[in-house]
Amino acid sequence: VQLQASGGGWVQAGGSLRLSCAASDRTLSGGTMGWFRQAPGKERAFVTAITWSDARAFYEDSVKGRFTISRDRAKNTMYLQMNSLKPEDSAVYYCAARPFRGVGTVVRTAASYDYWGQGTQVTVSS
């Protein structure tokens, strides 16, 4: 499975960006996809995840109410709508996928994901 992330860029604080992640095939139909981010000098951190079958969403506390994850099963694509962006949201954003659903801490753990996209840079200026 190959994941192709896109949509990053530069935006001023308070602005919005929409990230996309296209999966190469449909073998993830029973699994979960997610977004992680990594800022310079920091570890890769969980942002949000969504179960492919029923679109159950999970969010890291700092993005709740600002970010929205969604998926389009027909297009095999996951999206991340990011609103009210803050400078601390600046990072390389990676999309990831796992073929099995998972809940709770599993979907928030990078090591539980089998497939990763190449990353897309998000820069938020103050």
C-alpha cells in the first residue's frame, strides 16, 4: 500500500489548510488511517485518526475543535481540515494506515501503523 500526502504549505496564524492522503488500494477497508506530525527536534506525535468502515474519529487534545478528519471511501482518500492554525501546529505531517481497526491507545501510537506517506510540511507564521 502506498500513501500519497499533499496539501501542506505556509499560512498565517488563524488560517486554514486542508491535507489529503490518497491510498493506492482498498486493502485498508477494515482498518484505520491517521495523521501524525513531527516538529524539528521532537518525536513524531499523534494528531488524529479515523476508522475506515464507520468514520469513528480520534483527536489529540490540542487540535480538538480546530481540526477535522474525514475520508472518502470512493476516492480512497483521507482528509485533514485544519482551521484556526497556530504556530505550534507547524510540523511535517505524515499520513499513516493500518489494516486493522484498533481503538484507544493503539490508534494513537505510531508504531501500530504499517504504512506511511512521505510527509508534507505545514508552516504557520505568527
